[in-house]
Amino acid sequence: MNTEQALQERSESKCELCGSTDALGHYDVPPDSDGSADQSVLVCNACREQIEDPTKVEVNHWRCLNESMWSQVPAVQVMAWRMLTRLAAEGWPQELLDMLYLDDETLAWAKANGDGENTEEGVVHRDSNGAKLAAGDTVTIIKDLDVKGTSLTAKRGTAVRRISLVPHKPEQIEGRVEGQQIVILTKFVKKAN
């Protein structure tokens, strides 16, 4: 059985990223794919074009990763991680990344082509006391904050769990307060111990 047939069988003749059944072909997952089914994914032309040319990315097309990121196939997990990392600034992809678990070997493969490195490069998020913040941390709001566009007031002392960092904006984080995802300025939070 050749690679293409193995991928067709594994994926039930669907794109392993978006589920499309049109114009499928095998894609070697860089950087060191040996062309085997274990190091390749079956993708449609729309996914392939956007993977290979970041200027053609349609953000909403990749909402499909909400499903495919849970695949048990490491090559699919790698591609899901890479696309979510590229799109992390959009907000919702960062939430999915926060949920996605990759074992050490798969994560190393995902990072091997450099995706994810420049999103953190030189940007450090710090709380009101200068403590470094990381995605997934819990912070406490230190001042009552009116949330623009809503009647919600984020009260002083409110714990915000599992924060997301806003890429390229070290003064902003995102988190859920009373069930609503909001952007919070880091100068108004204190990292919880």
C-alpha cells in the first residue's frame, strides 16, 4: 500500500484538517518528512494553499481545527498546532492552543519549522508588580474595571483563571470574567501565587 492509499484509508477519504472531500492530496509535514503516512497528512487544496502561502490564509476556514486538533495522529496534531500558532493573534485560536496537549516529541516536531517562536520573541507580559505572566496563569484584578461595550464591571479581587497573552501587545491579556471573554490591561492585574 502506498502513502496516498494509507492516508486515504486513515482519513476515510477526507481532509484531515477541515474534513473536505474535494481535491485531496498528501502533504509531507516539514521539516524532515520521509514521505511515509506517519509523517504526512491528507489535505484538500484549500488547506494546502493556505499552509504554504500565509498571505492567502482565511481565518474562519481554520475554525475546523476545533475538531481536527483532537486527532490521535501526531502529524495532524502538528499541523493543527502550527496553524493555531500562526493565527493566535485572532483570539479564538489561542483558546484552542491553551486546550491542546502535545507530548514532548510531537511538540518538538511542531516547533521544528520555527512556528511559534516569533510570537513570543521580545514580548514579555508583566503584571502590576513586574511579575512575568504566562498563558494559563491565574491573575487577580486590583481595581474595579468597566468593560467597554457592556454593562459588566470586573470587580477588584476577581480571579481570572487561564489567561491568554495578546501577541505583540505586552500590556494586554485576555481572560473570562463572569463568563465573558475580555481584554484586560496588565497594569490592573496581579499574578496569583
